Amino acid sequence: MPRGRSTFTKRKKEQARQQKQRDKAERRVQRKQEKPEGGVVDTVDEMRELREHAEAQAALFRVGFEEEDSEESSTEDDTQDSE
């Protein structure tokens, strides 16, 4: 007995739905593989590195200020000595 047009359409529609589900599951698995494991740990490490870099930069600036402060205080001492 031949199948009707509606049966063929339903079967094709169901096959398309199943294929979409397989594609979606495959994309989900692929995203999980691309995502680095322990994403939170990476963020913590990145923040620690940024903080260390900022501290190093601040230390460099402080060295410059300390030299200027010592020069200013020695200049003040020289002017007080001459008075």
C-alpha cells in the first residue's frame, strides 16, 4: 500500500528535527572542549598577575618619588645650614 504525501512530509520533518538536535549537541560538545578547564582558576591567575604588575609599576614610581623627596630634603638641609 503506497504512503500518502502527508506521511512523507511528516517523516522528512521528523528527520530534520532529529538532525537539528544532533547538530546542536555537537556544537555544545565542541564549545565545552574549546572552553579552558578551570575557567575560574584562569581568571584568578590573571587577576594575580595584573595585581603583581600594578605593584611593580607602583614600586617604580615610588622609587622616583623617594629620590625626589630625599633630594628636596637634602636641599632644604643645605639652605638651613647656610642661614
